[in-house]
Amino acid sequence: ALPPLNASLARDLISRTRVSAFLRGLGGRPAADLDAVCLTIIKVSQLITDIPQIQEIDINPLFADDQGVAVLGARVRVAEVMANGQDRLAIRPYPKELEEQATLKNGRVVLIRPIRPEDEPAHYEFFKHLSPEDLRFRFFGVVRELSHMEMTRLTQIDYEREMAFIATAPDGEGRPETLGVVRASTKPDNSAAEFAIIVRSDQKGLGLGRMLMQKIIRYCRERGTAAITGQALLENKGMQTLAEKVGFEVWRNTDDDTVEMHLDLYKR
């Protein structure tokens, strides 16, 4: 596994080890506190991320049972480094600085933030609230259900190469629910990013789509991306209207029933 890690990645890492069966409990023994094991792995990952001088950490032995985790021995090797700490990471850490709150037209406060791997369960619920037409508009065809692998690709992203912002708010029972998502995949030379957006069918007309579009436009502009492009079905009038409202040029192609959208981020 490559740092930084989160709860979902830590659990996946544990599940792929030979000791995972013992941690779940065998032979009548109680299962280990997997939350504590995950937290330990995450903290070690964060330590490596925060302190670039750390070259190696050897923890041995580490005991885990139903009472928690205990480390009896550890060795840390350090060395002087010249590069920026995050430059050596294979995956960009979660960009918490991009989180922001917004208020919808109905007064509901939402948090707009980058997507995280642990958002996968809420993303399944999000898709259940999308109409067949909205799914067809988003994926250009009939979509009945997304597999775990497909959902993983949507929620576990490399923030350096792509970005996805979700709008989330507590539901009636206080649990966070996803209301909308916008994403952009950037070309390696940063010349353009292709966007896609979808808002929960029962949340339209509250200004959320415009907020998400403005968020991804600001993000792409701040990272120096030259342009944002997108494509929609010709019958998706709502997407065309939204794109024009936030400054996109829209070209309608009646030959293949699609619409091309383009926003020059350096054009004044």
C-alpha cells in the first residue's frame, strides 16, 4: 500500500494479508478490534506523510486483540531530504483545504468537498435517487447498476490527475448523504479537463448544479488548466442551460445528437 491511507484503504490492505482470517477470529477466539488496527495503520501512514525524513519504519512485534493494539518494539530510519515532503508521495493526500460550505435555495447547508474512498456506500444510495433519464444523460446509455469495481473507480481517485467534488449534507437521521457530484479529468499536459456532473433528481432547482460547476471551474483555473470541455446529449436541455449560465460556449451537433461544451479559462 502507498501512503497516505484512509479507513477504506487500510481495511482493504488488511483483507489482502494472510493474518486477516486470524484477526476476524478463529477457533473460538474473539475477533481483533479491526478499527484499532486500521487506525494504527492510518497513523503510521500519516507519520510518513508528515515527516519526509522518515525512510523506513519497522514495527515488531505488534499485538492486536479485542481490546485494541499494542506495539512492543519499533525501529525508525531517518535521512536528510532535499525535496518537498509531498513530492515523494505516489498519491496526493486528501486536499482538505478545498472543502467549503454552501447554502441551497431552500436554506439547507451543504458541504462541498473532494470525494473520498469511504464515500462509496453513500454513493450507492446517491445512485438510487437518480431517475433513469438522469442516468442516461450522465452515462449516454441505459445504466441499471454499477459494480463494486466501477464504483471504486468513481470514489477512489488520484487527486493529481482528476478531481471529483461532492455536495453532502446530513439526512433526517443525521447520516451524511450525497446530493450531487461534479468531476474533471485533466490531460497530462494540463491543456484541458473534461467535466461531468450529476445532481440527485429530487435536488434540482436549488442551485446545487451551478455551485458544483463554479467549484470545478475555480479549481481548474487555480491549477492552471487552460480549458474545460464536456459533452452532453442533445436532448439534455438542462445541462446546456447550466453550461451557458456559467460561461461555456455550446455547440449543438444534430448529426449525432450531441452537444459540445467548451470554456476557455484564460479568456477575459
